[in-house]
Amino acid sequence: MSEVQILRVHGELACFTRPELKVERFSYPVITPSAARGIFDAIYCKPDEFRWQVTRVEVLKPVRYIALRRNEVKEKTPSPQTILRWAEGKQKVAPIIADDTSKEADKRGKGRTQRQTMALKDVCYYLHAQILPWPGFEEGLPAMEAQFHRRASQGKCIYQPYFGCREFPAYFELVEPGTPLEPPLEKINLDIGFMLYDVFDLSEPGRVLDTERKELPFISLFRARVVNGVLNIPPYGSDEVLKGRRHSYA
């Protein structure tokens, strides 16, 4: 049985966008399982050997919103593979020009636009998660847990963890076993309704972070309730997690 790993995470800003709002960003009042998994993945991940199962979120600071208006480019950033092909001269460089205000650029979805974001400010959580090895890698569980513990205790990460948007960094500390925890805010009781669980299919090895499969997002939802400052998260394979059909690019 895998041990529960606990991180104390905090940051100045966060935005866990509701997927039903396509243009303006409006954050859920607490972190989503997807965003929490992303923080653990940023510290240690081997998607072909195991995945993270987030089990519990404890809210340590009041839920407070802040309105932000920002200029954003309309285009998506190129993939690392595309940038590598540019560097090797195998593909023509196509930079993002933020100040292209021509009508042609607007029609092609280029240039920049102003967007409103309703973000959270001054957030802090305890995140509880377990390493779930894929079949054939169960014997490596102790080594996986030791590797995560070493990296997290030293503040090491593959990339800077973030709260929903990359410009909102998340700072983390490993909670050592046996360390007394701060009590969650018991006055926070929220029936959030259906919350995004994840945007990847977590049922098979390598689904997360696999860019070669070229799969469309696989959305899952669950009924989220914060009771006395605690959000309990069901296992991905349970009936409480609603999943759609899988679609792939042709």
C-alpha cells in the first residue's frame, strides 16, 4: 500500500478555470484535482511507471477573489518539438507577433486581446496524494516514494509548479511524516457542484504528458463539496468520477 504524501503549497495568485467559461476565466473557489496532480508531477513523475492519485485537499486560508484584466496573445505557444525543428533549420520559424493589429491577423486568430480573469489571491493548501504504480512496476514503489521524498524535501522540481496558470507560481514544502498539521478552516463549507477532475485519461500508462499519441483532451468531472475546509477526492476509477467518450485525431 502506497504512503500518503503531503505537500503544503501556497502562492499569491491562482486560477483554476471553470471549463464552461470559454473566453473569460473564472476560478473555482479551491484547487482542482488536475491542478493538484500537476504540482506533484512537477516535482516527480514517470508516467510510464506510475501516476499520482490526489486524495484530499485542505484549505488553510479564506477564499478570496481578485479581478485581473490582461493583454493575452490569441495563439498557442509552439511545442518544444516545433521549437527544436526551428533551431535545427528543419522548419520555417513562425514567431508569435503580439502587436499584429491587422484585420487579417484578427481573422486568423492572431494578435492579442484583453481578457478578464477572476482569480484567487493568497491561497494555501495541504495536498494529499499517493503514488499508484502501473502493473509490472509495483516492486519499485518504495524507491519511487523515496525519490519523491528526497526531491520534495530539497525543493527540487522538473519545472516550477503553478496554480492553474504558469504565471501564478506555486511554492511547496514537504510535510514530513508525523509533523502536526495546521487545522483546515472549518468555516469553509461549499457545495461547488460538478468540478473538473482531470483533462487526461488517467486509466492507462503514459496517457499523461504523452505528446506522441496526439489525443484530444479526455474530460472527467466529479461532485465537489468542501466540508469544514476539506475537499475529499474520489479515486479516478470510482463511479463518482464522470467520464466522457475518448476521441482522437484522425
